[in-house]
Amino acid sequence: MSDTDEHQVVHLWSLDEDVVVVAGDDETETVLRGRWGAQRVRTDDFVREALYRMSLGPVRLTNVEYAPGAGGGPAFQLKLAPVLRQVAHLVVRTIAMDDLPGPLLSVHPLSRQASFTLVGAPDGHRLRLVLGTSLAMRTEGLVMETPGSPYRVVVHRPEAVWVVGTLIRPCRLEDAVAAVPLPAGVIRGVIGYLLSAGVATRADPVPSRRPRDEPRHRSQGHQDAP
């Protein structure tokens, strides 16, 4: 399947479910109240509207970006992106397909230091779930947690479970694409989210290199010339 023949990847943003968006002391300030207390951020009408929509659930930021009065494409990079970096520990990142059944999986912050950065899934390398990752079925879906990761991953749909299943043992991206009946772009996207959340990693051994200043081993019995 190709991405042009089948469903496309959709990236969604929301605020964690315990976050409440309230007005600040004046029209240039918005307050986000969550598990780590209150955080005040400078906002305009566009950014305030985006945060409000994110408090209601996962949204496509492009829908806010091109809303009346948003100012078009540059508004996200110039106005919203800096604010989202400030409140990254309150933001839930979600990947979906452009169909009706809903999101594939979401990444929830567990730490005040969480700052999700999406990375691409590399070709040619074996990937796998991080050893020690726990998987538990709960009401919200299949929940994945890894010791030391500042994120919890919630898998919402069987299609994403298929992708997770390919990483139980070391697996190359191209092998996962061949094994799972989903568009390659969707598989890449799901694995990218798992890598970014720290629940998946490269399984290839990192080649060791001899330091430049390390002396070469001399063969037994070899002596320096006078």
C-alpha cells in the first residue's frame, strides 16, 4: 500500500485531561492549571483559542491555524509553537489516520521535565521495545510504560497494536511495513512516536571504537629497534 492510496497520518495535540485553561490577570495572559500547579503564559486571541480547543480534546492545529483571524500558516511557528514548548509537560501528542474510528495512540507526559520531540523511524536498523516495558490493558486502551521514560503511551486501536507487536523482537522498519496491512507512512509514524516516547529503541549494537590515543597492541616478543 502507498500513502497516496490509503489513509494519511494525522498529528493531533491536546492538553492533559487534568489541565484547566483559565483567564489570567489581563487579556495578554492565560493560566494553565494542572498536576504540577499553575503556569502562566503570554497569549493573544489566537493562542488562547488554540489552548482552549486543546483542553477539550485532540485537535489538528492546522484547523486553528487557518481559523478566521488566525493569520494563516506563519501563526503557528511565530505564536503558538513557542507557547507549546513552554507547556510541553502538559501536552498530549496523538497520532491518527484520516478516518473515522479515532486516534491510533497517544503519548502522555509523566514528568515536569517532559518535552516531547518527534523523531523519524530510521531505515535499515533493527528496532524493538525497550526491555522492561510494561503493557497493561486498561479502560483507555493498551497502556505502555518504560522505567525512566517521562511518558506513558496509550494504544487506542488494534491497528497500532499490530505495529507494537512487530517490535516485541528486533525488527527492521521495512519488515514491519511488509508485515502490517497499513500504509507505510502510518507504520513509520507510529514507530516514530514509540521511539520519541522512549518505549522503543534501536536494537543494533553500537560499534566500539578504539580511542585514537590508545596504543596498538604489540605482538609478543616484539622489541623496539634501537
